[in-house]
Amino acid sequence: MPLYDLLFKPENSLVVQSRHARMGVEAINGDGFGLGWYGAMGTPGIFRSTEPAWNDRNLLEIATQSVADRVFAHIRASTGTAIQQTNCHPFRHGRWLWMHNGAIADFHEVKRDLALAVLPSLFPDIEGSTDSELFFFLALTFGLEQDPPRAVAAAVGLIEEVGRRHGVQHPIQMTVATTDGETTWVFRYSSEGRSRSLFHTVDISTLREQYPDNPVIHELSDDARLVVSEPLGSLIGAWEEVPESTCLVLRGGRLASHDFSPTRARAMA
């Protein structure tokens, strides 16, 4: 699918949301953006910028000319860390991409304890200073490449354990997406039980039956799925909210939903 059709064309596109988010904590997400996609190489490509998404001509050029089957896109509103390219999502390690909406609460207080939990072999690959990237490397430490739901549950469990040891009432707020290029895992969870918004599209065949005269729907492939912080349009019946404490697993056109809760686990060797 052309990236332009995802990033610019919808009535509530990601570029529109960068300036006028309706459901986020911040209405303006102008502290950078990033794209991750899978093309001809063995590892995904990434393009990240500290420019606001609505003001970056390179993004428009890339989106107009590029087509990809699996795309991650993120707009950033900093929660306190520096505005720099290495702090923009998505983050990459090998074939894996990761992006996170939300925050680790009181990150400056818990950062050292969490950083020391990252495997020494992984630690040198951390490039930026965000809680989101450290969260990614904690998940890698707990075995993201072998079992993503278990690894993310263990990483969240550690974040909550460390946070509460430091007197943090609600240590984490998160919607997270990660992929190896074949399967995508998406998580919605917060310690408070009031997580950031998250939605997914319904099955395309269902929408084609409901809207037989809508040309946009008929242009989409049979296995097209979108997972977004806010619906990209107002088409009735097109979007379903992801419940609290849920993990979605998307492979091809198939979507499965599972309960999600933090656990305690040992790091992978």
C-alpha cells in the first residue's frame, strides 16, 4: 500500500494528528516522527526526523513514492527527554521494530535500576535517552525475539516492581507495537488501568459487504489491517477499540486477541 494513503490521505491521518490529535494526552505531537518499513533488505528501513511531521517535505516525498506491506509510523510528543533523531520512534534491533505511546513514570528516578537490568551484550546498542527505547531493550533482554508476549509481560513486571520500590504509584502507561516483519504484536496496558487509546480495523471483507460502493475499501488487500491510536476516518463500523490489558497478534489478515498482564521472569542468557 502507498505510504501516502496511510500518512496523508485519510481525513484524520497521522500527519493531521501530529497537529490536532483528538484522543491523545497532547493535542500537538511536534517533537519528531519516524517510519519503519520492510523492503528488499534483510532488516527494516527507518526514517526519523526531529521536524514536525506536518512540516517535513522529505516525509511527503518518501510517502508519495514508497509502497510497503508492513509499516510502523509514529509521531512524538516528548515526555521530557531530548528532541533528537535517536529518540524518535520506531526503534530497531536486527529485524525487530518497536514503538511506544505513553511513559515510564518518574523515569529519571528509576532509569539507573532499569538500565542495569539490560543484558550487557545488548546495552551498547542503546542509542538514545528515552524510556521507550530502554523499555525495548528490557523486552529484548527478557526474550522478545523468542516469545514477545512473555518478554513484554516480564519487562512491564520489572518496570512496575522498580517503580513501586521508588514510591511510584502508577509506574507505566503504554500502548506498544513490535514486529519482526512477519507478525506484529500490539499491547495496551497501564498500571492505573486507564490506558492510552488504541483501535484496529475490522475484517476488510466485512467492510466490503457493508459499503459495496466505497472505492477506498475495494482498493485494500484482503489481509489489510491497521492498528492506530485514533481512527483515521469516521466510517461507521470500521474501527474497534482494543480493550484494556490486551495483546493483539496480527499475521497476514488474521487477528487474535489475548489477555495481557505483567509477570516476573528471568532475563534470557
